[in-house]
Amino acid sequence: MLDVPLIQKALRDFGFDGWLLYDFRGLNVPARRVLGIDAHGLQSRRFFYMVPAEGPPRKLVHRIEMAALDSLPGEKLVYLRWQELEAGISSLVSGMGRVAMEYAPNVSNPYVSRVDGGTIEMVRSLGIEVVSSGDLVQLFESTWDDLQWQSHLEAAIHTQSAYDLAWGLIADRVRSGRPATEVEVQQAILDHFHTHGMTTYSPPIVAVGPHSGDPHFEPSPATDTPIAAGDFVLIDLWAKMDRDRAVYSDLTRVGFVGQIVPDEYESIFQIVRRARDAAIATVRGAFAEGRPLHGWQVDDAARAVIDGAGHGAHFIHRTGHNIGQEVHGNGAHMDNLETHEERLVLPRTCFSIEPGIYLDAFGVRSEINVYIDAERQVHVTGGLQRRVRPVLAGIPDDL
């Protein structure tokens, strides 16, 4: 249920006069989730819902979809002609100065920027300062309740155990003289997810040798490669429990198909490990001391380690992303590369930390998940890989 008083308190805390939530044909997923409206509903006309910092909400709906927002409190305005639509928007924002919308300035944040330019222009033409709802979206769409946190912990058990399955399959097949391929290991992981009641929006990454140097490599029959003794392997997998409102666990680990890991792999992994741990320490330090923390600061902490080791040019993506009902959620990302993430890292949100170094011959990434609970305690899930796993030695990688 929409908690109007809680939203209004947040608006006053941020210094906003109102939050104008708008959607057309499901394009604004965060707004629909905040309002509790099915993202796959049948609405084909624009609707607006205004939550003012003070006073009752109001809504604007089309005449042929008059019930679109009936589940929400507030006075209903109805439009048919475009002139009535414009007059209705003007009425919703009347007397306001700063109004939040799913907007981000310039090209700063595509996760937040869900309202079309023409609608933003129209609201501005009414003398309104349109501000980003980025942190509001986090508070009311990207935060987890206790059931979601438990679903993440449950998912993490099965995503972690998927690595035991994958490394075991690779080792057994190498010893038998019939090396498994990337696609075979990928399918084994998907079968593992299905067996444990999980779902995922796309198959995991299983990348051998040079393929691991591509952060978004996708195994396919056209590029399928056997995993043989002496190979370096990166596995990135993500899944959630197959039930309503469940959230993802998203992990990456690396291994060497042998008894002893060559220094060329281990030395690069240790740089990535230090970058990962520096980012975790930055999060822990900020919340322990009660300091505000922005996503860009976490990225800077990891990037400084890799830059200092001379591999800055080989770290070609952000340090982490928000995690929610989608593996790449709508909350703050750990990013000062692809965007300057100014949103705050908030309690009851989860995100990945996954620095990487990508060379022509191989690439290394280490990914864990971080959840900040309601008491501002920092939880790291997914297990901390401490060295490249020697796949044929049967030794864990977290010791």
C-alpha cells in the first residue's frame, strides 16, 4: 500500500514541493512500482499522480481508463482532449516550485530518466523546477523489506553452491579426457538454478582464456570453447528465487584448471581483490561513522587501487550496480566512470562490488554483494574469494 505520509516526509526532507509520478504504457517502471501498479497492466493512456509535500494527493487519468488509479488515494481529475491533459497537469503542479520526476540532467543516469523530454518541457513551461527523483525512487522502489532480504540470502546459498557444481564438472571432465565446454557448464548452472526453484533473466557467463577478457562475453554454439587443463576460467552468474518480489544474488569468481595457479593470473587477481576490499572498507567506514556516502565514492575507492597498480586502462566498467528485482536495479550504482553517481547509498539497499582487470589473454573480476540493513549494518554476501581457485586441486578459494 502506498504510504503517502512517509513519501511526504521524504519530500520535506529533500526540500521538494511534490513528486509527480507519470507513466505511459509501462515505460516508467519505478513509478509503477512506487504506486503499486502492475507493470504489465492494460493501460494505454497517460496518467499522472501528484504527491504534494503537504495536503492530499491528486491524480489525472484518461476518460476511457478512469479506473487506472482507483487503488490510490486522492481526488481524481479526468481528461479526454489534449487541451484537458495540459490543463490537468497545470492543476496538479499549481502553487509548487520544485517538483521531483523520474528525470536526470543531461545524460547522467538512464536508470532514473524515464519521463520523456516533451513532458518535462511542458512541466517546466508552467514555471516549475523539475528535479531528479533518484533518491526518492531508491527509498520507495529500491529498498528491501525483510522478506526480500531473506530471499536474497536464500538465493546466495544456491548461487554460491553453483560454483562447487561448475568447478567440479570442469575438473571431472578434464580428468576423464572429455573436457566440458563453456555452453555445457552454462547449462549445468541453469539446471542447478531450476532444481533449486530459481529463475534468471539471462544465462550466466562462462568464459575461457581470452573470452574472460570481455566483461559481457556471451557463450554461444558459434564460439563454444572446451575448458582444458591449463585454462583460466571466469564464471559470472546471477539468479533469484522464482517467486513474487524476490531479489537477485549476483556473483563472479575465477579459477585456473590446474593444481597450482601461475603468478600471471594470481598477481592480477590480488590487485582486483585489493580493489574490491577497498570498496567494501569505504562502505563500512562511512556507515560506521555516520557519514553520507555517494555511489561515486565507492567507485573511486576501487579504481584508485587498480589505477595505482598501473591497470587503470584495463578497468573498463563501473565498480558496481544496484541489485533488486532486476539484477541491475534502479537504486544507486557504484559508479564514477560511466556516470557520476551522486545518489546516496541508502539503508535497506543492495549493490554489487565487482572491480575487474581485462587483458587480451584473460580477464579477472571478483564480485560480491553488499546489503545495508535498516540499522545501517553492512552485510557482505556471496563469499569473499581470496585467491584464484586451483580447480584440479580441490582447494576452496576463500581460505
